[in-house]
Amino acid sequence: ARKAALSASSGPGATSDGHKVPLLANVGGPGDVPAAVEAGAEGVGLFRTEFLFLDDSERAPSEEKQVEAYRKVLEAFPEGRVVVRVLDAGADKPLAFLTPADEPNPALGVRGLRTLLDHPDVLRTQLTALAKAAAGLPVHLEVMAPMVADRADAKAFADACQEAGLRAKFGAMVEIPSAALRARSILQEVEFLSLGTNDLAQYTFAADRQVGAVSRLQDPWQPALLDLVALSAEAAKAEGKSCGVCGEAASDPLLACVLTGLGVTSLSMGAASIPYVRATLAKYTLAQCERAAAAARAADSAEEARVAAQAVLSGE
Ligand code: PEP
Ligand code: MG
């Protein structure tokens, strides 16, 4: 019965009163596309391109190899959005030929966009490959950079996209608290934001995402994290731009309602979570989601935030 109820609720993501929240899939390459299509994803909200770089420990994949992989993903969503993240190497995703070996704190070192700005040839090849892959397709290509810290980072990325002749929207991931605090300034350079809540939690709470002993602080219900989500979404709204979530937070159906209430404009998650998030979102109005979000932000712990949001949504 549960399966029947889930398949009945296919279609675009929306609250019960019709406020649209596109539900997108996180993918690591063409192999993840069938499950995303099957789950009714409206596009891809995070294409983690790192996976393409894992086959060879000495060099980046050739432009041709990249074009082929990007094209397969872009072709699967002819009318949809596909948000590609440029290479996020370093820290929890080390690449031998790019990542410095001697950093005392790799998560605080040269990773993400910082790596690409140190290796402009790698970034240029990736952007050129994306431009070629999207040529002639009706897809809405969006390209974003991981680990943007400030406006200078956002500008450096946007400039690189323009120089590569990429005809796409350029965006910044919000994964560092400084980016959430100064989101309006970053939005002077790019057209959209996407919250990477896994890293945003790590850097907000100084809690390594790979260390189980501090996992309590990695809980995406932490009210401080919700505050940073709200700041980012408000900044995007003020600038008339979009602000999605592509971290694990989006895959929790109850939290997805809270994120919607905080003003997030799209949710991207592993394909398997999409039917559950769609079904839960469809049960509540936008106003209910906003009340649940306010209740969660008023709490003093992740657990209290969860209980408070649940109480609002179940009408207690
Ligand atoms: C995140 O940090 O939330 C994110 C989506 O990126 P990744 O998990 O790949 O670092
Ligand atoms: Mg991240």
C-alpha cells in the first residue's frame, strides 16, 4: 500500500497549496541517471564530477572523455535543469595529482574551488568540456563551484566560466559560513546559490564530517545551521535569484518541509529519497512549512528542532 501511495504521488514537487519546489537528483555520473529518471527527478541538482576523476591517479580525464560523460547526463533531462559541480578535490575527496600531501588540516586547506584556481588548466578543460557537451541540447545547464568563501572566489569562478565561452548559469555553493553571512555580496557575481549542508555543518560546528565522535554536531537539524540556510535563502530572494539545497538535509522529508519554509527554492537528493520527500511536501501548505521552520529555529538543539517542527506539522 505504501508503494502504491508513493507511485501515485508522482509529478513535480509542490506543497499542498501548489507552491512549487523542484525535486532534483544528486548523481555521480551517467550510471546514476536511470534511478533519477525512475524516481521522477525534475533534473539534476548536484552532479558530483569527482567520480570521473577517480580512474586515473596521475592526471585529469581527457576533454573527450568528460564531454561524453557530461553529455549522457544532460541528454537524460532534455527540458530539465542540470546543475554540474566542477571538481571538488581535497579533504574528504583527495586526488593524488592535485591535493597537497602535507597539509595539517586538509579540510581547511587547498580544496574545492581553491584547488581549481591553483590548477586553471584543469578548470578550463572541465568548463570547455561542459560547453561542448551542452551544445545543441535544450537542457538548462547550470554550473557551480564548491567551497566558495567570498565574493572574490565567486568572481574568479564566473570569470573562468565566461572565458571558457560557457553559456550557462553560474552559481556558488554555500558550504562555508562566510558565504552564508555574505550571500548578497556573492550574488553580485553569480546567478544562484546551492547549499551544501554537509560541509556547511562541518565548518559551522568545527566538526569533521568524517569523525563519528562529533556526529551530533553534524546533525542538519541544528538550529545554527537552519539560521545560515535562512540567511542564504533571504539573500537570494532579495536579489531575485534561486537558492537550493543539495546536501543530505534535503533527503529528510520533514526537514525538506522546514527548508521549504525557510525559503529554499529547490531540493536535490539521492534518487531513492525523492518519492518520500515529494509525498511529505504534498501534505502541507507553504504557511505550515513556514510555521514549522520558525518553530525549528526557535529551538535550542537539533532534537528539539525536530520535535517542534513535527508538532507544528501534525497540528499538535
Ligand atoms: C555538501 O557538502 O553538502 C555537498 C553537497 O557536497 P559534498 O557532500 O559532495 O561535499
Ligand atoms: Mg561539500
